[in-house]
Amino acid sequence: MSEEKVVRKKIAAAADVGKFMADYYYELDAASKKGDPKIAWCTSVGPAEILRAMGFLIYFPETHSAMLGATRMATDLIPEANALGYSPDICSYLTADIGAFVKGVTPLKKVFNIDSIPKPDVLVYNTNQCRDVQDWFEWYGKKFDAPVIGVHTHRNVGNVTAAHVDSIAKQMEALIAPLEKVSGKKFEMDKMKEAVRLSRACSDIWKKILDTAAAAPSPLTFFDGTTLMGPAVVGRGTQKALDVFEKLLAELEERIANGEGAVQDERHRIYWDGMPVWGRLSAHSKMFAALNTNVMASTYCNSWIFSALDPEDPFRSMAKAYTELFIVRDDAAKEKYIKEMLSFFKVDGVIYHDAKTCPNNTNCRYGMSQRLSEETGIPSLTIHGDLNDLRMLSDEQTKTNVEAFIEQLDESR
């Protein structure tokens, strides 16, 4: 089937998500210009609930970096950061974002007519993703003369123990005093509990949205998920995120009831492990759809499901939720999780993305893909690329390998 004949059903609620994201950036821009309310930068899986409780508006730089990738600006900007001494091998979110700042450019200008990223009053990180976020925030802290504080998460965690939770909870509690100094406000536990309650509700509805992909045919794709996840990342802890997601969930449930799939004549169901290639979302979506194949679930989009959050025990439940995160865990925990996902979503094959500059979100370098294929009987393909640096990706080789993989699935049916 040619790509021109492919029908990929669009999601109407995507427009509501787009408005949500526009309003989010406009609010930040206005606050940055006025100096009120205070703005906190936060890593995407950082302690946002604490910042919400203390009245900060929150900017998540990773969303800006994803936009740099999706608009294909990133590849030309990465060398600017390399010239400052940042290796080409480290996170291309970091290098693209710093490169954009050095050059004085932003995709926000084209998309929202916003001239610059918001000025931080404080920067708060959690290393549960990687150490790169700490270096990233510290660079900006010096540029803006703003305090940088953070949480240092355990790595390669098997079972999350009370000792893990105690350690992270204490670090989170230690953030309160410096944040009070910046905000000029006293921490209030009732506001903290409400932020955690809303975050948990956002997590629950986001999980329901992603779980709709278990239906056959699936009402959404992984590529849809990457563009619809914005409220789960930047809006958790707010009612607005819940409102937009409720509308999205209702649309997907209606699709299921009507037997409508996101991909025309869905024949194969693929699980995607690792980061998306932001600059090729549309191209990859069309490529798989042309093969009647739905890449319908992923490890990545599930990273904003925090089922451990409990408003009655906010600090400890946050510590548990942000330490249970897939990227933090050891291989045994990761393999168990992926096997459960393959079964739940009724998967025919797995795509592993070996992202050159993101080893922490790449799970196919130490034999995991081979082990899982042997244990489950589900074949896999590894594609080589990057989240933002398109120099690391061969479009022709990717297309050839994917077509051969789908042909293999055809033959095994």
C-alpha cells in the first residue's frame, strides 16, 4: 500500500491538547515578563507537586527540546553546545536546548509567537532520568543567576525498598526551605496534598488513555501518544490537564465502541521501546501505517504513570512513584515490565530504538532484546537513531529494515 492511500484517523481532541499547550506557554511568557508569579524550571519527572503547592508556575525544558527535535531545528543547533565543550555523545536534548539559547532561537517563536524561554527564579531537577539534567540545569542556573537544587535518585534499582523511599523523601523535604526563600511563601501541607491528588488523577486518566490501545484495532498509535502527552508532563497537578484528558479518553472509548482503528486495516501490532525520533514522527507514522501496522504502545509514553502517588502521604508516595520509574530500574525489573506490556497489548513485534545520545532510555545494548525474544517468542528489530540528532539516523536503512521486519511478521502469521 502506498503512503498516499493510507488513512490514519485523526484524533479530534488533539486540538484541545494543542490549546492546552498554547495556554501553558502563554501563561509562562506573561509571568516571565511581569516577574510574577515566580517560575520554577523542573525536569519532566521531577518534584512538580512541591512546586505547584508553593505557587510556582513550572517550565519543563525537555518539552522545549522535544519541540526543537520535532521542528527539526535541533540538528543544526547541537554543534553550538559542542563548541562550549559538551560532547556530541551526551543528551541531545541538552545540547540542542543550550545551542538554541546560545543562538537566541526557539520553536516557540514560530508556533506561539513567543520570543524566548521563560526566565527561571529557581531550577529543580531529579536525576531519576540521568545525570545530564543536573548539568543542564546548572548551566542555566549560572546564566540566569538562579539557585539550582535537586534530588539524586538511586540507579539500577530492583525492588523499591523502604530505604530507597526514605532517602528520596528526605531529599524532597529538604527542598522546602530553599523554595520558601525563593517564593516568599510558607509551605502548606493542604496545598501539597491537593497537588498530589490532582497528579494522581492525571496519572490514572493518562493510563486509561494509553490502555485503550489494547483494543483491536487500536484507537491510537504511539505517534499519537507522543503528541498528546503534553498535559501529563507539564500539567500534572492541575485540573486543566484532567479536563482535556477526559475529552480525549471519551473520544478513544467511542472509537473502540465503533470498532474504529487509528490505522486502516490494522494487521500487525508493534510495541516501541525507547525514545521517539522527534524529527521523524510523521514520517515514521506514515511508514508503519502504509504497512498496515500500528505501533500502538510504548515504554516512553508510560513514563508519566505514577500509580504510587497518595495525597495522604505526599512525600513518601512521591519518592516511591519517582523511584519506581522504568528508567531507574535494573534489567530484571525492566524485562518483567516489558513482558507484561507485550501480553497486555497483544503485541506481534517489538521495535527497540537505540538512541545514540540517550543510553538511559535505550534498552537493547546489553542483550535485553534477545533475551525477551527468546522468552516470549515475539520477534524484535533494533533501529539506530537519536531523539534529536538526525545525523545519527539513516532514513533509507530504517525504512528497508522496517519493511523487512514487517515482511517477516507477514510470513509468520
